[in-house]
Amino acid sequence: MPSWFYPDIACISTKEEYGENGQNTWAGYFGMVSPPSAYPEPGPTYARTYGDSWLDIPLAAQIDITYAEWQAYGWSPWSTAGACGL
């Protein structure tokens, strides 16, 4: 994954409803609320490994899933992307 992705998704993480406290809610760090298995690969693989709850998915794996989501749909899944200049 390209190095520019990290600061972009970090900005989104701080602006999403659950933000960086995502670990304390049922959502992922990046406001992702569907079960990880519903996202593009590697979401289903991580769900089989760690469980199908964002609470069980390590942050590095969440970033991998987020990147796959971005590759599939661009920034459109994140309503806060515009606030990050994306």
C-alpha cells in the first residue's frame, strides 16, 4: 500500500463518528460498521482468522481492509473524506 494512504486514512479516522475510539465501539477505527466479512478481500480472510467483529480485528488488519475498500470504491464510502481534502 502506498505511503500516502496512511495520513489520508488517519485524517478520516479522526473525523468519522467513532474516530480513534473505534476500538471502544462496535465500529472499526475508520467508521466501518458492516462485519469485516462483508468488505472486499482481505476482509473475509481476516474475519475467518480473528472473528467477524471490528473489536477483534487488529489495527494493521483494519488498515489493510480499508485500503481494499478504497481500491474498490475510492473515497465514496467515507462521508468525511471531503473534510480531509480527498
